[in-house]
Amino acid sequence: MSDENPAIDEDLPEQLRIRREKRAALIKAGSEPYPVSVPRTKSLLEVRQQHAGLAIDVTTGITESLTGRIIFKRDTGKLCFATLREGDGTELQAMFSLDKIGQASIDAWKSDIDLGDIVSVTGEIITSKRGELSILAASWKLAAKSLRPLPNDHKPMSEETRVRMRYVDLIVRPEARANARLRPAVMTSLRNTFAEANFIEVETPMLQVMHGGATARPFKSFSNAYDMDLYLRIAPELFLKRCVVGGIERVFEINRNFRNEGADSSHSPEFAMIECYQAYGDWRSIADLTRTLVQNAAMAVAGSHTVTHHDGRTADLGGSWREISLYDAISEGVGQSVSALTPIAELKTIATKLGIKIDPKWITGKLAEEIFEHVAKDQLIAPTFVMGYPVDTSPLVRAHRELPGVAEKWDLYIDGFELATGYSELIDPVIQRERLIEQSSLGAKGDLEAMQVDEDFLRAMEFGMPPMGGMGMGVDRLLMALTGLGIRETILFPLVKPEAD
């Protein structure tokens, strides 16, 4: 490291300025505040496991080199104490005795080391007179100097700050560390459930020539190499269905999707999603699979189908889940009979009475869905399949085999938000073309969420697509259902606006 010490900015807050002065002093004295390596023989967790149940005031004769971030520090005359914490949250006490490390070393510890610094401590594993498992330092070394103080318990970080500075959130808050480790456990459970059902995992493109697979506004990009516009994926559906045409009859993908839409407690412009397709299945079989996926994930993280949310509330995800009809729920909510054949003029009258602001571009089915969300979705706390959506908002879904104007589509609601959606898939390429042309005409009229006509997808369908059920489920929303947290807490680094200058 260069020994040039630029002047410390006197306008910095005092704590930042003092820490930078300490860094500069260390460099001037020939010490390295950011060494390339430090001694480390075991993790703190390994030491705790190896020496669990050790009696009070015992010396083991075992010397280790341990590392950790200092989250507590108490300096007295001849004996100093610190608490080291590693990334998984495991903590261990470190003791620094004058007679073990010498005057110069203990003075340097007191003057140079602050809360938040990362250190390596080498010494004997012991228990203190209070029975605390500890390392009695023979030497220590700074691993990384923290130039900013950690938040303290008296002034916890706001939610906005936690999201913006997740790295600090992970340091100071056990819940943040637990949440970060929850996702891989859920991912493993999802993949295991799919493997047990003989599904094959694939990867499909994130950059696409045209957007499709969902009605959503895409992010647009441009390829210099190909000299053409590209879109960030809003859904992998059309590529996964191509896989089924090719003979991969049970296929899934856990993927990143991007939708250029609003952000709130259950929506993020970038999000993780599962999509799967099962040949010779339908909306019923795919509902059974979805329930198994969710319940197995609950077992993986909670050991039970009953999960405990961050606020202490419990949610029972077990058993068979309730089913309701979308149009029955609308009828009950508005106090009059509504079906898929109800004219849009009548729906507009209902919406106006409910105080819903009507977008003139909404088609009949979209308006019906908006009315449903207004009158019913907040009541859907226990897992509920809402069955039978409008055909005109479900361009990739098979029409209901009995009910006119209805598609064999369900949405799964938990805690008042949509967790997953499933279908009996449309496999007739002629009808699919008609649906996509209709979508394209909506796009020409200004509907930014409408799909485009994907000729290659239609060509794939024309080779013969078997009957199938399909499902999409938000991974971040699954974590919401398991924890009760908002979506920004289940995503490790959600998109946030830059800080104002």
C-alpha cells in the first residue's frame, strides 16, 4: 500500500474523521490496515461446536487463530474484552491480557481498534471465570479497518436505510441474516420437489427479440452487435413451451424476470420466478403440484406446514386449500350477479359505484379483475385458489370446457396477495394465432402490456404441442408467504432510487 497520506477532510463527521486519522497513522507507522491475509484456523462456529459444554474457568491448551468483526469492546487497565462476530451470526469473546500480549500490543488495541473493525486473534481457547467460551489472545492483527461506525441499538436503521445499505443490515440485524439464508433453503426445497416429480430444469434467454408470456410492460434495450432492439424477459413461458414441443414433457425454470411497472410492497421491477409446464396435465394437476411446492418449502424452513411470521403471527399452509370462483366472488362483493358475459357498460357502472378509477384502455375482463381485487382480494388470507378468469385477459390459456367467456386459469392468493397462477394451456396454434393478433391490435391502440405475435412460437406449436398444465410463482412472494415480510425485505438487494446529493 502507498504510504502517501492525503489530508483528512475536516468537514467529515467527527467519527469518520477520527477513523481515517487512525488509518493514516497505521500506514505511517508501517502497519497494514488492509492486509492481503490474516491467520485463521477455524470458524467461530467450529470452535463453539468443538468446545460446547466446557466447564467454568478452564484452559484447553488448544491454540487457534480466529477472525470476526468487533461488535462489542470494553477496555480496562490490564484486561480488555471484545465480542467477535462472523457472517453467520456466531459470536465469541476475545480477551486481551497485559501479561499475555505486552504493553505495546494492548495499548495499540485500545487506541487503534474500533467497533466494526475486523480482526484476527491468535490464542488459547478457554472459559472465563463466568463460564464464557473465549479466546485468550497471545497476539492479534487487524484484518480490515472500518471507516464508518455501525448503527447502535438506540438508533436502529429505518426500513429504507436497511434496504439501501443491506450490507450493514446483515452485520447488525439477526433477522436480515436469517432472511438471506432462507432463500437458498427454499430454492433447494423447490428443486428437490421438482426432481421428485421428474421435472427437468432448463435456462431460457433473458434477452429476447420480442416480449411475451405475460401481459406486462417490458424493459427495452438495444444490441450493438446485432443492430436491433431487444427486450428483457417478462416471462420464460414461450421458451418453456417450446421445450415441451421438443419432448421435455416436464420442465421448469427458476429465473429472473423484469417488468417495467410500479413498485410497492408486493411488486418489484426485477424479481425471481418459477415457471413450470407438465405435459398431459391441466389446471387441476398443476394446482396440486403448486400446493406441494409451497408446503414442502414451509417444511424446509419451519419444520411444519405452519409458519411463524416476523411479527409472531402464524399461518397454516397445510391441508387442502379453499377454492372460490372469481365471478362468484365478484357477485358476492358487489351484491349483484356478475359473469364473464356481463357487458362492459354494466361493469363500468359497478366500478364507478365502488370508486374505482377506470382506465379507458381496459377491456372487459381487465375491468372485471380490477373489481375483484377491489372487493375480494384483501379477504383472501388463508391459501385460496381463485378459479376461472376472463378469456380476454388470458391469451395463452385454454377456454373453460363448460363456462363461456372463462379460461381455465386460477390465481393462488395468500395473505391478500397473488402468489402463483396456473392454467390449462392453450395448445391449438390456430386459436393461439387469433389470440396473439388480438393482443397485437391492443398494443397498436396503446396498450403497453399487450403481447406481440411471435411467429417462431406459433411455428413451434404447429409441430404439435401436447395438452399441459402450466404455473408461474414468484419466489420473492413465496418468501413473503413464509415470513410475512414485504417484497423489499425478501430480496437481498432490491432496486432503489439513487440517493439525493
